Amino acid sequence: MKKLLALILAAIMLLSIMPAAFAADSAAPAATEESAAQNSKLSPLSDFLDIIIPRFICSIKCLINKIFGTNFPCTCGTHVPQPPEPPKPPEPPPPVRKEFDASYAYPFGEHNLGMSIYLPADINTSNEPRDVLFFLHGGWWLSGDRYEYAGTAQYYASLGFIAVSVDYRLLDFRTAGGRGTVHADEMLDDIGDAISALKAFLEDGGVRIGKCALIGYSAGAHLALLYSYSRGAESAIPIAFCVSHSGPVEFRMAASDLSMNDLIIKVTFSFSVSVYSLFSALVNQDITAGNYQDSYDVLDVYSPVAYASSAIPTILCHGTALSFSDAFMGKNSELPGLPVMAQNTRNVLNEYGVPNTLFSYPSPAGHDLITPGKYADYDAKFLEYAELYM
């Protein structure tokens, strides 16, 4: 066995010498007569000492390098010493896990805004990624606050979600004059800031964040869908799905619906607001009865349905009780045109293959804020969407 190994080793060394010798011969320049004469005087011993032994030693080094993974330098250039790899930077320490309370009133942004954060009971003991629900209140983009969704947010926190009810800047044209200083773009900015602030607040405390959903009522529903469809790629937390509770998802309305909404808005705000002043402030361009149809292009920019090609899974809900007298008296009546908008949106989402569900509730359901327990089919579908898409 030892003789066999010795023969194999000798053969390997011989084979490693031969290519180098041939390479040296082929690379050598043509000998002159003088150099040929000189070379003829070289003795076999000189050849052995000057050529064979260095190549033999080099081959041994190469063989050792191949077998043991070493890095001995050699004259054939096969193994050139390599500098050692620089040490890898140390891994950043994991964030220190904070002990969270059950809820927070948390300020964010630069405009004195806040959000109410409701945390699940196991927030301090579970290391699983947590999904977040953001709720956006209604109020014609002119009024309302985050407390509208307080009970709903607390309910979903009890189911294991992080639930957040968010304030956003409101239209201020009635006090600032003209079209005001706040428009739909600023409201969308606030939503993005709230998502980023919530993520930083929780991750700084060691909480892992999964995905989120945006849920809104009326004006808040419009903003929830518009942000999800048009700015979802910018969100600090990936948005899994969105929900509209009686939201205006497009601004192209039939003349009769536009007129009735104009009357309802005027009565609601003591004739200080019209549908046209509302649209003008929202899109930051003058909209009048005379140029309404000519303004469809700019109104479409702020219509969620216009972004259906980049939409995400969506739940649409609305009532069907339409009573103009109830609407004028501030009672529960769905707003004219909203059921048609919801159905149109569903049709467009279907064309783009976007998963969606439409709940059209019969009278006495009107312009409702859907709260947990109000409609069992909605509650079940909401949790199904959370299971499927989060």
C-alpha cells in the first residue's frame, strides 16, 4: 500500500513538472548562435540544479496547497499570497425590549397631530411580528377626530392586532380664506407620517412589525383607499388591504346626486360650505358648477378608483337607506351617489383582478360607521382578509 501511494505521489509530481517545462520551452525566445553555443556547455548537473529542483520544490508546494488549503507562495504563480480578509463588522445589538402600556396618546409630525395606539395584551411577552390596523375618521374632510374609532380600535386590539386611530389635518379654507392651506395631499402626507412614526415607536421598543391595513369612514374611507392605491409603495409598513365604510371613491357624480350632496353639505355647515368649495379646497383648484365636468381630470387625481390598476384587496361597505329629509336633519341616510360609486369601483377592481368584497346593507342602514358586532358578515370577512393578506 505504501509503495502504491509513493508511486501515485511521484506521478503527480512528475505531471506537475512537465507542463511547467513545456510552458517554459514554448515561451523562450529563439536562441542565437552565441547563446546556443553557450548553452551547449551547460552540464546536466547545472540543468538539474537550476531548473529541475526549483520546479520540483514548486510542485511540492502546489500539491500541499491543493491538499491542505494552505497558501505557500510558488515560482509558477499558481499560488500568490493573499492578504487576510478584513474582519467583519460586529452585528448591531438587538433593540432593548421595552415594557409597553396598554395604550398611548402619541403625537407625531410637525402639525400638532396625534394618534391613539391600542396594544394587545401579549405585546410584552410575544416576539411574533404584529400586524397593525390604522383607522381614519370621517367628517367631510372638515371636522372629526381620531376618537370616533376609539371603541373599534380597542376591540381589535383585544383580538391581537395593534390598532391605531389617527388624526390628520383638516381643510381650513373657512378660516384661512381662498382654498386654504390644507388639501388632500397634506392629508395623505399625514397618513404616511403616522405610519412611519408608529413603526419607529414600536421597533425602538423591540416590537417586530408585520403588515398593516387602512380602514376609514366617509372622508376617512376616501383617504384610506386613495393612500393605499396611490402611495402604498411608499408606506413604511406594507399595506395588505384597505376598507371603505361609506366612502366617496370617485368624484364624477350624476347632476342630481351632485345637487343633492350640495344641499346636504350646505345644511350641515350652515351654508358656509358648498360641494364646490369643498372640492376646490380638496384638490387645490377652483371647481364651480360651470367648470365641474371640465375639471374631471384633476378630480380624478384624487379619486381612488382612478388608481385601480395599482389597487390592493379592498372591502367596500355602504347603506342603501336614502332619505333626503333625514339627511337634511342630520339623521342616518346614505349620501346620494355613494352606492353607485361603490358598485362602479367593484366593477373596475374586478376588471383588474383585484380581490374585493362589497357589502350593500338594506335600510335602515344609511351612512353608517360600521362598528364590531353590527354586521356579522362584515366582521367575518374582515378577519378573513386579515388572515389571507397579512
